[in-house]
Amino acid sequence: MSSFCVPEPQLQRGWMLTLYPGAGEAGGCFQSARERVSGHVGGPAADPERAAVEAGRRARARLRRYCAANLLNRLGTLTYGPPRCTDARQVRQDVGVFFRNLREQVGEPFPYAWVPELHKDGVHFHVHFAAGRYIARKDLDTAWGRGFVHIKLLGDLPVGSGKLAEARRAAGYLSKYVAKTFMDEQAGHRPRGLHRFDVAQGYTPEVIRLRGATREDVLAQAADLMGGLPATSWSSDEVEDWQGPPAVWVQWAG
């Protein structure tokens, strides 16, 4: 599971649940009354591998919630033609130009997310992106102008699935490429300071923080706000060797 809650100083004893209504999910944990202080304030992590896994989970969760809340259900790929791009900074500049061109052609801003990835040769870049609206193929080709564009609507889901489920599927594809950069040094080939993924600004998912004495209390509050019970749930009670405060994560059907 992704990170469940962010400890806050001087909290009252009880449960805190963070609800993302647009993304249809919530996660939280029990917090004691004492002030919570992060155990890592700088320098190398005590367990670099575990730290990388946790960082990857947090990044995937942010990307998943962004894609879901903005219904980004179209998945695309930008491929360079000769000469292909081998520079991590250059690819980010090129993608920035691509989306600025698209905004001009579409006539208004729109949400999107994108992730750079190295080819199997470990040298040349291509880009995966998600959008939530129809864009004419000619506009995509013109906006990119550096090679080839492929895009498709993710509709190969079970009958009854909606745009939210499609967006979650798109986020799953993008998250796979993000996760690689935390565990594979070659996949994470990027100068310091460059993001592993990027999104359009101004479309951050809404956040509602719920507090209660028990897990059942905060989950009931979330269900009331969402108009029904979640379709999927996970609890730290299911993990035999769970380390940390009791935690829960839920997701509503899409």
C-alpha cells in the first residue's frame, strides 16, 4: 500500500483519515497524543533499499491520485525520430514545449501527467503521458514534431467500468515507469533536481482530513461523504509482521 497518513505535531490521540474524493480513495492511521517526530531528518537512510521502496510508493500514490481525480484515461507515448534524445534535461524541455503547443491548439489548459523513460538501450529517451480529453491526432503530431505519437483510450476494462477505473489503469502504467527509477540506477538516469514525473499545475486533487476516536468512525465519515461504502479495503491487521501504527486504506469503485 501507499503511505497512509502524514504525522502531524501535537495531534490528539485517535485516527486520522485522508480522503481524496475525486480520486475515490482514502488512507489513514492511528496516531498517539504525543508529538510525532520524523526519524529521518537528513543524511543517508538507515536502510537505503527500504527507503527507496517507500519513496516509490509515495510517488506512485501521488501520481495515481492525480490521474484518477482528473480522469486521465488516455495513454500516449512520444517517441523521438533521428536524432534521438539522450539528454534528460532536453527531453523535459521538449515535453514542456509539446504541452504548451497542445494548450494553444486546444484553446484551453487541461490536466495531464507524463513520465520519461530510457529505451532498453539505456541511452535514448521516450515519454509516456496521460490525458483526459480527446485531442485530434494531427494536433498531437504537430505539437510534438520530433518523431512519432501514439495514443489510445483505455477501454479494455470489465463491463460497467467508468472513466475513474480507466484513469486508474492509465496511472498504473505510468507508475510502473516511475517505480523503476527508485530501484534501478540506470532507469533513474537523471540529473539531480529533475522530477521523476511531472503534471499540469492547478489540478491537485482535493484533500479532506477526517478525525475520529476509532477506525470505524473515520471510515463511516468517509462513506457518508462519498455516498456509499468503499469497494476495496486493506488493513494493517492483515499483515502479520506490520511495523508501525495501525493503518487502513480504502478505494471506491470507478
